[in-house]
Amino acid sequence: MLSRSVLRSLTHSSRLFSTSAARQQKVAVLGAGGGIGQPLSLLLKLDPYVTSLSLYDIRGAPGVAADVSHIDTASEVTGYPADKLDEALEGVKVVVIPAGVPRKPGMTRDDLFNTNASIVRDLAAAIGRVSPEAHILVISNPVNSTVPIVSAVLEKAGVYDPRRVFGVTTLDVVRAARFLSQITGSNPQDTVVPVVGGHSGATIVPLLSQTEQGKSLTGEAYEKLIHRIQFGGDEVVKAKDGAGSATLSMAYAGARFTNALLRGLAGEKGIVTPTFVKSPLFADKGIDFFSSPIELGPNGVEKVHPLGPLSPSEEKLLAACLPDLKKNIEKGKAFVAQS
Ligand code: NAD
Ligand code: LMR
């Protein structure tokens, strides 16, 4: 089990827009005109920790900004067109990146690499130049590769701080809570499942043994739930039938993670949530990025929590995760090295 205090923190961190004393921040969304970007911008406009919202896209961001700016919360909203990326990044504390193409049925997330790797690389280079101290939240897939890409670009530019780069894996946590609660009849808000590893298929490792509601699940019910959490993205891709992948649930998950980070940056204690970061946990196996419960604080990553004891089934899931994850990470690094 994770320690009681970490579990309590995971529960506490799973609320959208929990507030204490708000210290407000400037947040940018790169890809704000897209399926995720639009509802994410809406939700960030509602976040009391956001004082200013900078919306950028190669298409349509000024329109989204004009629309969202009429909502009666105090934050300022500005939209920036394709040629105004540097302006969009000026003075930002947090940059959220949902820019890039989504999957169609039959595709893996890795199939998006060819298009999204260069989009993310170029955005990271601009952040490194204009707002090198910003915290970067990467949503664009394949997250297992795009996070190493962003990190390597910043490293090349001499401005990399591993405490400030995050792959957003919150949707896996959200799905795990919802899907498990559907089986057990529990309140999803109190059904907290640590999901570790990476963000695609077998690299997604839900730790059901560490939850009150999930620890007694066995056999077919256990196997089915694990499969549903690992391949929840495919459910949406199939249902959207060529029109993209999860956007609304992702916007919710992205807004929730952004809020958790902003609360940590503001000095709130006990903000712990899984996210894909530079991690020492499996570095001895050549895997230097991994998602595990991370404590967020004034500098970003405050503490990388270990996984805690795993059940024999979870040991097997982890064994299947590691080789795939390693390949995805190496692919991202190699892309930047060759760029
Ligand atoms: P979308 O096509 O609806 O929107 C993407 C937006 O990015 C578009 O508005 C496009 O104009 C913009 N864009 C493209 N190149 C850009 C650039 N260089 N600079 C700024 N903006 C640019 O796609 P979507 O459904 O919003 O998905 C976006 C990405 O998020 C995809 O890669 C998808 O796979 C990923 N995703 C990740 C998760 C996760 O859990 N991390 C969940 C869902 C989707
Ligand atoms: C998800 O998990 O929904 C996203 O990663 C999008 C996808 O391609 O499935």
C-alpha cells in the first residue's frame, strides 16, 4: 500500500478546482483551437488560480479567446494567431500543450509520432527561448515520447529543469476511478486508483491492489477492468469513428492537473498525483521517465514517490510496461538528437 498520507493526498488532489489561498498565475494553452484546447481553455477560465490566459493555435485561437473572455471570472484572456507564438509565451508560468493530431480508428498513439514530434519540438524550443522558467504540461501524443522530446530540446538549449516538465496522464487516473466505481457502486470522487508507468496500452499500469474498492477484484472482472483502463482511449476513438479521440474528458483531466500544479506552486501542501516525469525509479533499467505519484510544490516536482508494494498481477503488468516504455522514450530522444 502507499502510505496513508500519500493516499489521502491522492484523494485530496482528485478534486477539480479545490482552492485554499489562491496565488494566481499566467497560463498558456498551445493548441487552444482544437478539440481539447477549446474546452480546456473554458475550464481554465473558471480556475481561480489562473489570472491570465494566453491562447495560441495555428488556427482559430483569437476566436476562442474572444468567446471564452466573456465568461464572468476575473482572468484576462488573449488569443494569438500563428505568427505570434513568442508573444503568447511572454511571462507565462505554466504552458499546457494539446497541439497536434489525434488518432483515427486503427492507429496507435505511436502512429502520431511523425506529425506530433516536430510540432512539440518546435513549441518546446520557443518556450525554452521565451519563457525558460515555465512549467510545461504535455498532452500531445505519444506522451511517452513527447515528454522526452520536450526535455531533450530544453536540455539542448541549456534551460532544462526536470522538475518543470510533465506528461499529463490524469485521464488514465480519471478513467480508472470511473470504471472501478461503475463496478463497485462507489463514489468515483472517493475511488482513487494510482495509475503508473506511461500513457499507452500496456505501459498504463493501474494499481488496483492499493485501493480499498479495487483490492479484492480478481479473475475475469480484474482482467476486464485492467484492459478497459489500458485501452479506454480506443473506446472513444472507435465511438468517434474518425472524428478524433477523447477531447472533453481530456479537457477535464488537463484542467484538473493544471489546477493541482497551480496549487502546488502556490505552496499548498500534500498535492500528490500521478504524472509522467523524469524519474529515478527505473533509471537503472535505462528508463528515465516514468509516471508515479508525484508530490507537487513551489518548484514543480517536489518528490517522486515509489510505487509501493505490488500484487503478483501488477508485477506482471509492470514487466510488460517497461520494455515498451523504454522504446518510446528512446525514440523521442533519438528524434531530438537527429534534429
Ligand atoms: P485537434 O486536432 O482537435 O486539435 C489540435 C490542435 O492543435 C488544432 O487546433 C491544431 O490547429 C493545433 N496545432 C497543430 N499544430 C500546432 C502548432 N504547431 N502550434 C499550435 N497549435 C497547433 O486534436 P485534439 O483532439 O485536441 O488532440 C490533441 C492531441 O492531444 C493529440 O495528439 C491527442 O492524441 C492528444 N491527446 C492526449 C491525451 C492524453 O491523455 N494525454 C488525451 C486525449 C488526446
Ligand atoms: C486517450 O487516452 O484518450 C488519449 O491518449 C487519446 C487517444 O489517442 O486515445
